[in-house]
Amino acid sequence: MTKRVECSTHGSADGCMICQHLRDGAGLGFFRVEVPPGSDDYETGLCERCDALLWQEEGWTDRLFDFADWKLFCRECFEDVLGRHLLLGVGQLAPGDDADAEPSAAPDGGGR
């Protein structure tokens, strides 16, 4: 089951994770990482810079977590923030990823 968060505006809702660059900016390109139904992972929005670091680091490292400064948002707030940016692609958790791991991107060059 998707993890829930408590939003001061929207109440209890599905949690989504978003990088600081998307939270604080506008007009950035981003990738959306979706999770399968019933997953315990968070759907994630990451900007091009965080996506590039994900590939440079070859995965979800402490360096990427520090750079991205992930925060949890409710689904509605998540959609509002992403609406200020340009969707570059949509991906899913890579096959074989551990259920407790953070989302990872597919190595197709887009929608990671």
C-alpha cells in the first residue's frame, strides 16, 4: 500500500517525493518515477540535474539524497508543483529493485 502523509491543506493523502529544485523553481525539465499499485515506495519527481546525478552515481546514493534534499508532499501538492515544470518522461521502478529501495530509473535515456 502506498505510504500516506498528512497535509495541512489536503488532509491524509498518498505521499510523493520531490527534489528541492522542482519545489523551489519553475520551468525546469523533470522526470516522473511512478510506482506500481500497492507499492510501499513513493512516486517521485526529479529534475534534470538530479536525474543526471542519479546516472553519474549509478544509483540512489547519499550524495544524490543530499543534492536533491527530498521532501514528502501529498499527491495534490505534488501535482501542483509539477504543473510548474516540463515533463520530460515517465518511468517506473526498475525490475528486481528491492521493495524497500528508493525508486530507480530505467536506463533508456528518458522517463527514468
